[in-house]
Amino acid sequence: MKKTFSLILLVLISMTLIGCKNNNPVPIYGDVVFYIIGDLEQYITENEDYNDLGFVAKDNKADISEYVSVNNLVDNSTVGTYTISYTLDYQDKITTLTKTVHVLYLNAACDLIPGTNTLECYKNWSSYLHTVVTVKIYFNQYENINSLEVFDEMENIISLYHKLSDKYNTYDGFVNINTINNNPSSTIVITKELFDLIDFTLEHQKDVSNSFNASLGPVIEIWHDYRENCLTNQICEVPTMADLENASNYTNPKDVILDYENYTITMKENMSLDLGGVSKGYISKKLVEYLNTLPLDGYLINNGESNISIGGTHPTRENGLFLLAITDPTFALPYYATIYLSDGDQLITSGDYQQYYLVDDVLYHHIINNVTLMPERYFRSVSIIYNDPALGDLYSTAIFTMTIKDGQDFVNSIIGLEAIWYGMDGTIYYSDNFEDTYLDTLY
């Protein structure tokens, strides 16, 4: 009975030692002391020197370390979790203690937020989408996340959809919007990624009636050419309504035929697609979907200032919310409002202050009304908050072609959609719940 009790006690003490962090030198039996020096869980980064502090094994102060075998197999060049075992085989008794060593990725472009275990990692790209895409990701420094791999995968997504949605250039190995527009009446096989983007746009533009049309390419192209001629050659004119109306004869979205089985697209002659009002939001959605698969604490994606996506919580604010600024379209101030956003919120802005040109001091911007074929000027900018960046981008573009009253009615009719408008005279307008739900300060 004594022997059985001693064995049980030995097992209990050994288990306690394995789970103990302070490693107090408590005898495990008789006068035998056996414990690991230091913490039983250790973190190092790739290629960082690993120093095993070892163990203490004594019998009434006599060193018995010769009876201890160590399984110390830590490869500091390979990310992973390693278990080190120390086995004391002494006086016909075997006692094994273990510690765990985590080899973590050496995360680049990251800073440890003071007073926390959270890393903030930052990256930007300026070679895609004719804008700058920036991202910040936040995660516990002890999570095995490789920031370089995360940013590489994000760049792969951005690069892919940049090439697929480009209407001006072709790329080796890619069939894209430019390819389709150059051969509108041909039946063209496209990738599932491009097919899904076009299908998403055509399907959801029905939600905004005539306020968005991906087939408006012929009209948008005329406005683009006039804008470029002004900015490049200083020849600043407005297209004739006759030319715009002639181009509008080739803008019926029903003439875009998608084959869902073979992933093909066919249009009528002289037609062309323009996905500029939705593609950035769609790309943001793909980036969000990817980041949501990772054990991140939070993230912020800024896709050219006009599409901002929020995930998780902010690591340094008590409320966990992200504080964002909305650009002042007059540039009298850097921004005219600040708002709080939380997990899943998307901030999308459409305005007249980026892509535009002047004719006789009249501003003509790049967002064209599908019905009037003109760039309407009911207000300077509209910023919407929604939970879907792709659909939000389409909504934002469509709302910019509406009067403020029509836009408010549209926004208030959709659950979860809110908006703020900057009027032509600087007056600020809101949807029903914007102020109470999101607004921090109005400047």
C-alpha cells in the first residue's frame, strides 16, 4: 500500500513540475530534487539563438545530472513548436520533465505596440489600381503568423484583379476587360475570377435601377478622352450631346451574355465594359475574405482612400473602435468629419475632387449619370458605411448620381446602410442613423 501511494505521489509531483512555471526546487522523492531552470514555455524568432538554461538534479545536494538524458531538438531555423524532455533515471525511478519552445516567424515591417503583446505590421502598394493601397494588421506576437506571407498573398490578390479589371492594358497570359472590349462581339472564354466579378456587377446594378451601368463604357470613354485631352494638351472642351447619345446606343446591359457553364462572355459590336465603379470595392472584399481566415486581432485596409475596410478591434483604444477621417472635398481642411468604425464596417467615398477637369471654370468629374450621360453635381462627395465593400462601392457610385433627397431615400431603405453628404455650399447631410451610430466630430 505504501509503495502504491508513493508511486501515485511521484506521478502527481511530476505532473505538477511539468505544469509549473516557477520551477521551485521541491524534492520529488526523498532528498532528490529535479527541476527545469527558467520558464516551461519559451518563444524565439527564426534564426534567433536558442539558449537552453538546463536543469538541476541533486540528491541531498549531490549532483546527479549524469543520470539525466535530454532530448533537445530545437531547430531555430524552422518555424514550429518543439518539446524538450529531461528524463532522470535514478534509484530505479524514472521522472520526465518537459518544456515547450515556440519558434516564431521573424515578422518584417512590424512594431510591438508599447505595453502590449500586439504587433502592428504595415505595408503599401503603389503599382496597382492607379492608386495606393495600404494595410495594417494587428496580431499577438506569439501567434505563428508570417507577415511577409500575408502581404505577399494580399499582393497576389491585388495584382490579379488589377490585371483582370484593367480596361486600358493587356497582360501576357491574361484575358481581361481590355481583351473583351477590343473584341465585343466575339465569344471569349474568361477565368472564373473575372466571370464572377462581371456577374456580380451586372446582377447587383439592378439594385440601383438606372443609377449604375457597367455597360456604360462607350460613354465613359468619351468623357475620359476629353478629360485627358484637357489635362495633357490643355484643350478643354465638353463632348457634344450627339456623340454621347450615339455612344449610349451601345450600353444596354441586357446585351451582355454570360455563359455560366463555360465561363464565356459575348456582347454586341461597339459595346464595352467599365467596372471602375465597383472593382476597387470588389478587390477589397477579396482582401477582407482572406484576412478573415487568419487569427488576427484586427486590420485596416485603405484602398486608395475611397475604400476603407475594418476588421477586428483597434489594439490601443478602450472602445476597440477605429477612428477615421473623411476627406474635405474643398481641401480647406484635411478632413471635415471623423467617425468611429468597428469590425466589418466599410467606408466608401465618391466625390468630384480627384478625377476631373475644368471647362470655363465648370468642373466635370468622372462619375457619369447613366440617364443624362452627364457628370451630375448635386453635391461634392458622399461617404457611405456598409458591411460589404463590393456592394458598397457600387452603391456609393450610384448614389453620387442621385440628388441628396433621392440618395437619402435610397440609403434609408436599406438596412445597415448609412451615408453622409458634403453639399455644394458646405452643408452636411445625413441618412437617418449616421450621426448617432458613427459620427465622432464634425469640423
